[in-house]
Amino acid sequence: MSSVTIRVDQQTKEAASNIAEDFGFDLSSVTRAFYRQIVRERRIPLNLSYPQPNAESKKSIQEADEIISRGGTGRFHNAQEMFEDLGI
């Protein structure tokens, strides 16, 4: 057996540890399983894609694209209209 030392911030370690514990594992077991998967698959088994935006984000992106296509003018003519729309 050999040892591996990694550096990670405390918040990330605690969050990962909590997830591993939810599945009944500790971080050492998860790390060993990850290494075995690398060897078995002969690749790094990571998904490096950006997360897909949720419906609210997609709507905001669409609205921003529409604003840009109109030359940058928003749906409000002044701050007061925006605050009224927000119910403030």
C-alpha cells in the first residue's frame, strides 16, 4: 500500500465527506474507488461540461438576448418602473 496526500479547502472536504457518508463511504474509500475506475476504464472519468441552466435562467438569457437585439434597451424606461414591477 502507498499513501496519497491531496490539498483541498476545508469547505470542499467537508461537503464531499458529507456526500460520501450519505452513501455509506468515507473519503478514502471513494478515492480508492475513483483510482480503480481510472485504471479499469483507462480514462479520467470526469464530466467536464458546464451545467445546463434551469428554466428561470433560460428565460433570463432569452430576455437578455432580446434586449441586446433591440439595441440594449430594457423593458423599463426608468428605475421607478423597475421597482414597481418588483413590487417595491
